[in-house]
Amino acid sequence: MNAPVAVITGTGSYAPSRVMTNEDFASYLETSDSWIRERTGIRERRIASPEEATSDLAVLAARKALESADLTPKDIDGIILATATPDLLFPSTACLVQARLGADKAFAFDLNAVCSGFIYAMSVAKSMVESGSARRLLVIGSEVMSRTLDWSDRGTSILFGDGAGAVVLEASATAKRGLETFRIRADGRYWEMIHVPGGGSRISEKGTPYLRMKGGETFKLAVRSLQESVLEVLSASGVSPGEIDLLVPHQANIRIIDALATRLGLPMDKVMVNIDRYGNTSAASVPVALDEAVREGRVAEGSRILLTAFGSGVTWGSGLLTWEAELQKRSRL
């Protein structure tokens, strides 16, 4: 019997109901809607209510993914939750999600690679499915980034939003490609480029709980790293950029997305963009964008999809997959 292939069979996403527009920032910061749009591509973002935490968003996204895969929580073998904004220092937020869903047969753990977290989680999940250690996994990216922001800092507060996205990953005996090639990378020498100084075990007078970022340096490193990562994945798969049907990039900044698409020679109609409505939702960014692409009909059987993200650490990674959900549903292991 051939080794199982990991295939996405369901997607889901959730965003809080509160919308914060650029005009809201302009009411108390020295900024404007046009200034923010020109530099970031963002016009609004979703902000969690005081009662909403990362697990709340994750549960709602997971339920939608399970529904689209025609599965119940009890069918799931494991939950991998990518987040940099857990409900608590411990236990893991994944365990809270497991309990809320009633997925009592599933193992559960968090994974923190910040904005690259979903790509990292998919790489781990792919290996688990292909090795036979799990048949059905929930992979979730969920963030409440608004809790990390200094709302008086124009350079960071305008960039981020809250949300959650999820996929169901299953083993297939008949899929030809599914999740093909994933590559994840890190370079901890650049950790100060994007970080939150406080909240961990290193206590100091500079331990502010608010996000700090060196925007210009981050932009240059992100574009270069994403291009190298994407080309590495394509080369390993024997695929050219022109064969990609849809690029689903991390929604950090429209200029990064534009630069990456230009370097790959991809027209923007082959790039999924929703940063204008959500801002940067960190680990939730890629799965939210993927779910929207699926529900908008931009993904069809056989579509070649390229996922990529860059985040704090610094971390980055990319993954190539072929959409074979219908084949998978006809032939589950």
C-alpha cells in the first residue's frame, strides 16, 4: 500500500464583529485613511471584544472547517494551534479548544512561530499524516493581536487585527499530490526586528507588553526571504511560477505582496488579497485568506496553490499543495 497523502478536506474562518477603520485611528492619531492605505493597503481590521480570547475565535473557525469536511470533533485525531497570543501562559490554548469542541480523542498542542505559525503547523501536520501517526488533524491559526498593541504607536497599531482560520487535514490513499512540498526556516539573530519585550520569563525594566517592530528592516528581509522560500519550494516540486493557480501570502503589507508577485512574475489576479479588510492577523492570516478563496470559488479541483508567510523570530516558510478535496472525500482512509 502506498504511503498516505495529506489532503485538505475542509476550511473555515472567523473574524470578530467589531470593525475598526482607518478613520477611527485618524480621530486620535496623526494619520489619515489615505496615509494608511498607501503604506499598508489596509482600510479596516477586526478587533476582538473584551470577552473574546484566542480560543473563542479558534473554536468558531474550527467548527466551520469541520462542517465543510463533513466531520465531527470526535473524528479528529489531533489539534495543532498556531498562535502567538494564547489565552493563558499555560495550559495550551489548543487544549482549551479541544475541550470546547468535544474532540475527546484528539491530542492538542500550541505552536508559536508568530506570523509563520500556520505554515509551520501545516508542515508538522503533513509529516504526521504521511508517517501514519495521525489520520485526521485540525490545523488552526488564531490570534488576538490587538492585546499586544500600544494604541498610541502609529507605526504598529494600524497594522494588526484579530481573527482565526482552520483547515481539516486528512490522509488519502488515492490522492496524487495533496500537500506536496513545505519548507520552514528561521534566523534568530534578527529576533529584535519584531518582538514583544514583556510577558515572558525574562523580566526587566524594559519588559513592556507591547509589540515593537523595525518596519523598514523587516520589509526588506521579508521580501527577500519569501522570494527565496517560494523559489526553493517550487524548485523542489519541479514547478514553475507560471504553473501556480493561486498564491496565498501572509497579509502583512500590500507592498510586500506586490513585490513578491512581481518577482515571481505572477499577475495580481492569481494572488489572494484580503489585507484591506483584516490587516495583519499573524498566524490566522494565511488560513483566513485560504478559506475565503475557497468560498469565493477561486479554488477548483486540481488547483496548484502556494502558501507563504514571514514573521517574528524571524521565521518564514512556504508550501505547495494541489487542491484534491473532492477526490479525498470519495476515498478516505
